[in-house]
Amino acid sequence: MNTPFRKKILHRAKYRGIKELDIIFEKFVFRYGTVITCQELSELQEILNLPDNFLLDIVLKKEKLPANLDNSIMKKIFLICNDS
């Protein structure tokens, strides 16, 4: 399923504005971009709406993960970070 919504969200994920996030999300899109569900795309969109610095702090575990973001996409993002 290669809908315009999917393309938009995955493109947005790869170009965050902070190099560290660009690297993490580029790996995420490469690994999961073709297999994530519509529900996961919505979760990813919610994550991408966060300010870059706050998102980076969450990914680096400098900030506590908010309960509303404790989802399958964040688990996959943390896996990407642990693999690096």
C-alpha cells in the first residue's frame, strides 16, 4: 500500500531538521516503511508532530516517554537506536 499519506509521512520522517533524528528515522523508514500498518502511520504522525529537540531527548532517553507515545512505533524506534 503506497498511498500519498504513507509517502508524505515517511518522507517527513526522513527529513527532521536535526541530523541525529534524520539518521535514526532514515533507518526506521528503510527497515519498516513498507510494512507498518495504517494505525502505526497515525502513531508515527503523532510522533513527528513533536518538536525536534523534545523528540531527540525522548529517543536518547533524556526525557521520559509520555504515556500517549508508548506505542509500537516508539518501540521500533528504540530498537533502531539500540541496533546502532
